[in-house]
Amino acid sequence: MKKTIILYALALLCTSVASAQRYPERSLVRRGNRDFGRERYDRSIERYSRAADLAPDSFEAAYDLSSALYRTERFEEAAAALERLAADTARTDGERAAAYYNLGNAQFRQEKYAEALESYKNSLRIDPSDQEAKYNYAYTKRLLEQQQEQEQNRNDDRNQEQEQNQNQNQERDKEDSSTDPQQPDDGQQENDPNEGSGNDDPSDPRDDGSSAPPREGGISPEEQERMLDAIQAQEDRTQEKLKERAGTIVRGNKNW
């Protein structure tokens, strides 16, 4: 009987050794789980990483690795690992739902709330009965709504401030225009900067008190007299013609 027990134990041992040689990642995952349970996350990450390298298709190794990365606040790395698992359609629904849920948590910790909301939604599409996913979805949705509301309020405050500044600038411009120096009143002339300068230039029209422009050359008194006589004679002839026409009656039809 004792010999039988020994043989049975040896058989189990051989089976375990063979299994360990055939699936070495499982041994690493188990060791990683022990380290994880003792909160030795860095050591568990090392073991899970080795297991994932040995068995790239192992969901357990990749999923546990993402959990250890999350516990060490390496959220971006955890999210990258979970995204690959969630997108793998060869996984079971339960595995993908869990991957989406943890992906939402990793995105939430990075303050990527819109992405986290979508991940929780994908998890619920696969497993609508997950109460924790429902709670996280509702909480994240409310948080996003509050952020959008706060952003809208900030935009309204900025617009109101800009409008107030614009109104103040307009009022300031009106006040500045009302305080402009007045133009001189009618009948008042600005002081001529050349006045009293003692300019004795005889060609300057301002010296003779007139505003006429200077004239080129001159006319002798005899020429002026002859011109006046000719103008008077022309005026006399014009008056005579007007008197002759005034006594004539023109007959005909109205042309209007």
C-alpha cells in the first residue's frame, strides 16, 4: 500500500513537471499571483511579462499584467494591454467585457473621461448585467456633463467680459471725442505765424490788405482809360438794341 502511494505521488510529480515544461507561462503566472497578493507588484509585473512573452496568446498573463501595471499607476501601459485584449474577437464575451471594464478604469485615472465612458459602454453591451460597469458609466457620464456645463459657463463669462470691455471702450471713445479742442468761432481767425514778421516784399499780396493773388506785369493809366471808354461804348449800344426790341410785338402760336 505504501509503495502504491509513493508510485502515485511520483506519477503526479512527473505529470506536473511535464505540464510545467509544456506550459511554462502557467508557473510564472502562479508565482506572479502570489507576488500580487502580497502587494509585491514590481515582482509580479516581471513574472507576468515573462509569461506573456512565452505565451503571447495567453489571456491570463496579459490580463494579470495589466492589473499589476494599474496598481503601480502605470495607467497608459495598462490601457495599451487592455485595448489589445478587448479588440481580440477570439476572446470570450466574459474576457472582453472584463477587459473593457478595466480599460475604462485605466482611462478614467488618466482623466480621459470620454474614452472611459465609451469603454464602460462597450463592456455593458457585452454584459448588460454588470452593476459595477453601470455605476462607473453613470458616474463618468455625469462628470462629463458637469465639465461641459462648467466650460459653457466659462465661455459665457468670457463673452460677457469681452462685451463689457467693448462697451467701456466705446464709452471712453465718446468721452474723448467730446473733449476735443473746439475750432475757432466764425469771425475769429487763427494767428498768422508770419504776422508782424516785418516782411517788406512788395510782391506779397498780404502787404496791400487784399486777398487777390499777385498779378504779372502792370497797366498804364492811359491803357486803363481806353479800356473803360470801350466798355462804356459797348454798354451804350446794348441798351439801344434793347429799347428797339421792347416796341416790337411778335405774333404766333404758343409753343407750350
